[in-house]
Amino acid sequence: MPEAREQPNVCVAEDVRLGERVRLAHFVNLYGCEIGDDTRVGAFVEVQRDAQIGKRCKISSHTFICSGVTIEDEVFVGHNVVFINDRRPRATNPNGSPQSGEDWLLERTLIRRRASIGSGAIIMCGVEVGEGAMIGAGALVTRNVPPNCVVAGSPARILKHQPYSLRNLRQKHLQ
């Protein structure tokens, strides 16, 4: 397999920091971001400047990770997940002039270690998804998600708390 930067149909800007053994599918667009060791990125994914993705993550196809998003280690992101970084987007200023980078407020989003985000979820800006949390497919996350909780719906609501870590569940069921 060729070096991640050298694959056909992949656009990786020179300012991207790729970890060891990062795997990129076709039609990936990366610029100004950082991706940790052993992370897999699916087809048709865009990761913007100032976004960070940790180690051993899986980012599924058709996902958009915008500026200001930090994804910690071992996070799963399903297909067609969208992150939002501007609470009040506009094309123009009140006087009708086109907006520039200085005319909007970036709000950061943090996805903690081992969280899982289902396909089609939308993650609004300024939220933190707790460690081990699970977001259901199609959820609209508008506020912080506590650690080890399952949320779903639009807007996302807590369905249950997961008191056990994934490791504890595996050990319990393998005995």
C-alpha cells in the first residue's frame, strides 16, 4: 500500500500531520489537520484546518470534520456524520458584503476517548461528547453528552447510562 499522502485520488495538503500507519480511502480531502497513528479514514471524507483526530480512530465515509473539532483516541465516527462549527452562519454581513474568515465565530467541539457516533448524526458546535458515550444514528447533538451515556433523537436525549466500560462488558460475556 502506498504512503497515505501518495495514494491516487487523495488530496493531502503539505501542512497535514499524519501519524504512523494512517489509512486513507479514495477521495479524501485533508488540509491543516492532524491525524493520529493507526487511524482509518473512509472515502469522501473532508477534514479541515485546525481539526485533530486521535490514534486508532475510524472515520467512516462521507463525513465532514470542520475546523475546531478535536476527536480523541479510539473514537468511532459513522457514515455521513457532520460537525458544525458556527452557530449563526451567514453568507454576507448586514451591509451585504461577503463574509470573510474574520466575520464569524468558531466554536470548538470535543469528542472524548472511545466515544461512538452513529451514521447521519449532526454534532452542533460548542459541545463535548463524554468518554465512552454513544450517539445514535441520525441524532442531532445540541448539548454536552455525559460520559458512558447513550443518546438518540432530534434533539438528542439521554436514553441510558452505560455503567460498564467496553472492556468490562467483554470480560463479563466471555466468562
